[in-house]
Amino acid sequence: MDMKIDGDRLLKTLDTLKTYTDTPGAGVTRFSYGRQDVRARKYILERVKAAGCSVCIDPVQNIRISPSFGPAGGKSVMAGSHIDSVRNGGWLDGIYGVCGALEVMETLSEAVAKDPSLKDRFTANYEMVIFAEEEGSLFGSCMTGSKFISGIYDEKDPDLLKNDEGLSMRQILEGLKDLPEEDRQVYDTGGSLAGDLTWDLASVRTMIELHIEQGPVLDREGLSLGIVDSIFGMRVVEVEFSGVGNHAGATPMRERRDALTAAASAILLVEDMAKSDGEHRSVATCGKIEVFPGCSNVIPEKVRFTVEVRDRDEKKIDDLMDRIIDRIHALAQERHISCVVTEHSRSSPLHLSRRVITSMETRAREAGIPFKVMDSGAVHDACMIARHCDTGMIFVPSIDGRSHVPQEDTHPRDLIAGAQFLMDTILAEMS
Ligand code: HGY
Ligand code: MN
Ligand code: MN
């Protein structure tokens, strides 16, 4: 069975959603539960309701959208991704997968409206999913919404997850109740964060996440499609260095216990240790740093920074991170700086469904699409869903391999081709 998506409609949808940002002209900043999140949710939910879908929003604000194109109560095939972004991020990360899933839904809906007998030919329904707080921009933990869906997070976590101002996830979700009525519609403000927050995924036959690659491989090799076979794991720790604050002018260099120069040495150490990984696949990043008091004429007393290690092998992640932590403690001691390292979050590396990968490979080969089976250094909500059902991921090239920055971009022809491949894959899985 073939169905052609409407590529122009897909591009128009993406162009509209790109405008829902707190930093117009400087990339996309669309944090969960914020103003732009409301706008994006409103726009998407209006479209799915117009197509006759039912919408279920859970207490963490993940959205499950169930049209009905197949046998009632049967299995379903799911597609989706996230709509939140990093600060000053790109216009495609996450939202492209949601728009691809929306395009599939509208194409299916139009086809079934034209020929209702199609429904009898499906052996499964189609569902869309929008995961909340995938980027971890609020609480520092990637895939937060899907960690609740899959049971990695449970009812205690809304009080443990806190933003930089110390507000808990629970407090932020409570705050949604104060939104104007017309905005509250896009959230579940009545749900309880107590009890079971997981989704019943037993009815899901397959989940497919369409996403930009966010790395250089496809673009460099001139390929238009990536079929993901494994997703890196990650482990994040937070390091707090405490030295002695003092006057920047009157304190002799030899008498200083500067928390920031110590952190600078530690961060360079992290880079050196990750670079020395023989297979050159481990990556380590110190992406966030806070300096106290942060005045130019005060020797920094306290510094907090994150260390994130990723690899496709969990043992390598822990081995490298454990060695980094040991070396950071030793460096702090040499500099008479006190050091506290706190585990922040982690997710395990994961292999996606061999059945789905093989079926997508066959489809790509038959269609003559230049593709590559590849791993993903970026993590995705698909990691969490893959624990519960056959899961696959489709990548399209990122121009110059850039992502999580305003320069993030993909050729329109690749955006359309990726969504068409999603359509073909969903149809195959529904038949
Ligand atoms: O960090 C990641 O890999 C994802 O973009 N949240
Ligand atoms: Mn993403
Ligand atoms: Mn991202």
C-alpha cells in the first residue's frame, strides 16, 4: 500500500512551529511548560482534533494521540518525538519527528476519508506521541517525560527533579493551574502525580521516531537516510568546588584557593581523558558552569559544573566517568579545594529492534535510497520506549553536522524524504 505525504504541508507546519520561540532570530528556545510550549501544543492539538483524533495528556504532560484507522482495540503503531528545545537551539530537533508523525496522521486520515475500506486492510491502528521535557532544559535530565512513561522515573521524582531556581517539577506543574483557561487546555492540570505514571505500551506493536541526525555522518557521506541501530548511553554528574572567596586585587597569587581556576583545570582534564579513548567513540562534555559570586573583582569561592560522559558501551561510560571523578578529587586536593561530586542522571545504551532495522533496510534498498545503518550519540525518547516494544529510528542529514544551535538545518528535500520514509514504514507496520 502506498500513500504520498504532502511535502509542502510538512514544510509549512515546520515553518510555523519554528516561530514559537522565546529567542526569535537567535535559534529556538521552547522550554517545557512555558509560553512557547503552550503555543506549539495548541497548534498541533488543533490539527489533530480537526482530523478527529482523541487526545490523552498525562500528569507529566506527555501527549498520546489516537486516531482510529484500524481495528478497534487492536495493536497500534506509534510515531512521535518531542517539541521542547535547548536554549537557542535548532528549529528541527524533536519537532521534526512530531511534524513527520502529524503529516503521517493527516495523510492517513485523508486516505481513509476517501476510501473507508482501507481501514479493513490495516491490522493495527496509528498513534502519535509527544514526549514532555526531552531536552532536560528545566531539570537537567534528558528524556524526563518518557522516563515517566517507561517507569524509570516514578511518583517520587517530581519532588526530586528541580530547576536552577530550586523549583521542583511538581511545583512547576502545579503552576500550570494558574494559566488562563484557554492555555490550560493543552495540559492535564487535574491529574495526580501520585501512583502509576507509566503508560500501557503492551498494545503498541512498533514505535518509530523520526529525527535529524545532529551529527556529521550522513551529510559528509552524501547519504539521505540513517537507520539507527543503537543509541548511546549517558551519565551526568555535578561537581561542586569550594575554595576561598577573596579580594581580586589584594590577595597574592600564592595565597589563593580559587574555585574557578581549579574547575578550569578539571574541565581540561575531562577533555584529555575522553580524547584518550582508544576507539574514539566516548565523548565527555562539561556543558554547564555556575560561578559564585561571579564578580570580576572577587576570587571565585564556589563553582558548580556538569560532567557528562556518553558511549555505546555502559561499562566504558562507567569506567571513564569513575576515572574522571577520581582525578577531579585528586586535583581538588592538590589545590586545597573541597570537592563534592553528585550523580545527576543516566540512561543506558540500547540496541533498537533488529526486526524493524532489517525491514527499513530492505525498504530503503528497494527504493534506491542512499542510506546507512548507524548509531546515535544523541539520546532520544525512543530509548525509553524500546524497553517496551519494537522500536526504530529514522535519521535525516544535518547540514554540516550542526545541532543544538541556531545553525541547525536540513535540506527540505531530505525533510520530505524522511517523512515519506516514515509514512512507508508506518504503513508497512500497520499492514
Ligand atoms: O542530549 C541529547 O542527546 C538530546 O538532544 N536531548
Ligand atoms: Mn531530540
Ligand atoms: Mn536535543
